[in-house]
Amino acid sequence: MNANKSFNQIVNLAFKGVALAAGIAVVVLNILRTAELQTQTLLLGIGLACLAMVILNTGTEARE
């Protein structure tokens, strides 16, 4: 069980990192005006999906 909990923590951290990186990338790309709106929206969608996975996984850990 301890190894499974450790794995879940690593996965949560990775998803949070991806979400943070996607958000920062959108801000930087918008400042530089190098990415289209469609690309920025896609990056924000990926970040939001990662945060949703973290929330769903956290809910699963609380029940165990």
C-alpha cells in the first residue's frame, strides 16, 4: 500500500507540474505574441485536464 501511495503522490506532482508549465507557457507565448489563440486554448485545456486528474485522484486517496 505504501508504494501505491508514493506512486500516486508522484503522479499528482507530475500533473500539477504539467498544469503549471502549461499556464506559464500560455502567458509567455501571449507576451511574445508567437502562438495562435487555438494553441493557447489547447495548452490551457491540457492544464485544466491535469488539474482535474489531480482532484479525482485526491478524492480516491481520501476514500482508501
